[in-house]
Amino acid sequence: MHILMLSSTFPYPPSRGGTEIRTFNLLKYLQGTHCVTLITQTHKDVSSAEVEELRKYVSELIVFPIPAQPQEKNAIARLLGKTTRFVESVLKATPPNVLYRYSPEIQAFVDDYVRSQKCDVITCEHSVNEIYIRPEFRHRVNTVVDVHSSVYGWIRDHLEMGAAQNAMRDRLYLSLVLKRYEQRYCNKFSNIVVTTEDDRQEFLKLRPDIEIEVIPNGVDLELFPYRQQDPGGHKLIFVGAMDASHNIDAARFFAVEVLPKLQQHYPETTFSIVGARPTPEVLDLQKIPGVVVTGRVPSMAEYLHQSCVCVVPLRTGFGIKNKTLEAMASGVPVVASDRGLEGLAVDIAGKPLRALRANTPTQYVTAISELFNHPQLRHELSHNGRQLVETEFTWDTAGKLYEQVLLQNNASRSIN
């Protein structure tokens, strides 16, 4: 099968972020038995060495730059630019970030590829790539969108939790653009893939007539080996790309509202915020006693192994969380929120306990204290968490499920 994969996000290295991790590992699996042509875009942080390294994992790599944007030199020009972009977004029912990345050159390449019948399937890795799929493509080739997470649900969630960076703007986009956007693009695809049941329910409201597949994320077990020993102590860790709004909100919430309460009982407790591109807002958290901000590190697994507990205090964001799965794979006990545990059966009656759940500061203090005080409980969560990942959340498992979606659609078209 010849697969044309569209990923506006450059998916290498796969440690750069959640979208990169999922896209890279799916294409790596598919390339094992199929021919994958990847179209992607570069930005200033992508090196030529990374481009050449990614080339090893696909049959053909086509790279385009993100289109240059006009320079707005003064306040009036900036205001006019924002107004123009907002109006265009509303008229086209398309978010500004999708329009910002749109490349006419990519569109021409995709159009020619479909017209020349060079592929059996087109996959869009993340909904931002839907813009290149024309409605009529469905009559010529299978079209699949791997949503990653609902943009509408994501923004609505941020607003409900008070975590939106620009609440007025986001409310306007939510009501005027995003619901129409997801409804419109869903109608262009042969199949929709999401990562959790929550997202599936969101999209069934838009397309109750279509089969929506749930394919969760996975973990590279070689990059995240099981730890050899429990370090004990009172070191906490939170991991993720630290320029992402949901991670910034989670880090601030825990550092400001949870850590000081925990330190009343365990004064030596530290909270390490580990991940690339920390914003000034995140760096400023180091003023709080016990908070450490590392920035990008050579090995996330090494930092996880050195920690007693991994906290995932997310309050916003849909989709299954790589950070939670990677901590479990590494054998680190996890205390996480409902959002941090989305899509994971970790504390269901009759099944092994795999993580502790907490949503309020008091609940976090109670759960973490239990782990600090009871090595046997830490061992239980460590063992059970790793076992869950090994049996249900590897990229090999996710890749097989994704391949079945592509093959099933292809077979269906052949019969018709």
C-alpha cells in the first residue's frame, strides 16, 4: 500500500512534543511493510541533520517551509492584521493557525499526487492538515484524519478551567469558528481516528454516521526502560513541552497550590519541571522553594528514574497523555488528574491499581503522602503501570491498529 502522510508539524526528533511522538512512531511502523511518502514543514528549530535523519524512516520525504508572514511594523498594522485574520477565520470556518501554515505549494503537490493516482491512502496527522484534503478526494482515494485531539474540546476545556491565555479571543473562536470547523472537515474523510473514548464521543456528535476508531498512543520501551531501583526520597517530577498552555497551567497550579502544602509535612520535597522551551512564566516558578526548571534534557527516562513520584496535574486538554504513559513505562509511580489519566483504566474495581487519582490540592497531598510513606505501594504502582504499558500501549500495538484502519478502508473501496 502506498501512503501519503501529511504532517505540518515536523515529526523529528520524536521527543519534541506529543504530536511529533505520535506521528513519528506511526510512520515508522507503517514504513516497515508499506511505502510512505511524508510531506512536512520545517521551522527555524529544525536542523538539516534532523531532516536527513527523518529521511531514513520514510520512502520519500518532501519538505516545505512554513510560509513567511508579512511583518507588521506598528500597532495600527498589527491591529489591522489581527482583524483581517479573524474575519478570514470566521468566513472560512478555519482556525488562524491552520490558515497560517497553509502552503499553496503543498496543495499543488497533493492535488497532483491524487490526480496521478500515486497513493492508496492519504493520512492527515493532526487535524491541522485537513486543509489540503478536497471533498472530492474521497471518490479517488481513501482519506483518513488522525485527529490527535479535538480543537473545539481543547479550547472549551481551557476556558472552563480559566486557563486560556486570551479568553475573549478564544470565546469568539469557539462560538464562531471551531464547532463549524470540526463539523466541516469531518465530512471530508473516509475515516476518523482519535486517541480516547472522550474524543470519540465529541466527534460522534458531529458525524454520528461514521465509524470513529480509538487508537491510543504508545511508548517506545527502549527509550523508557523500567527503572532498576526505587530511589525513595521526596523528589517529584512533571514532564512535558513547557511552552504548551496546558503544561504551563499544570506546572503553576502544582507549584503554587500543592507544593507548599506538601512541604508542610515533608520540608525537603522538590518539584522538578522537566521539558524543552520553558516560558518566562515557567522559569519564574523557580522563585518558589523546592522548584527546579531544567529545560530540555538529554534523557527524560533518566530524570524519571531519579524521581520518587511523577505528578501529572493537568487541568485542561483532551487526549491520552504521553507523559503519563512514559512515566508508567519507566516504573515511576504516578499521581495524576482526571485529564492526566484520560483513556487509561488505572483505578477500576477488580483490576490492578496502576496510578493514584487527584484533582484538588488536598487530594494531591494525600496521594503523594501515601506514596512517600509506603514503599510497597510505590512498588505496586511501578510494577502494574509498566505491565499496563507493555500489554496495551506500545507503538507496535498502535501501529497495527492504525494499519488495520487503512487496509480496511482500502479493501472496502476495492469491493465497491
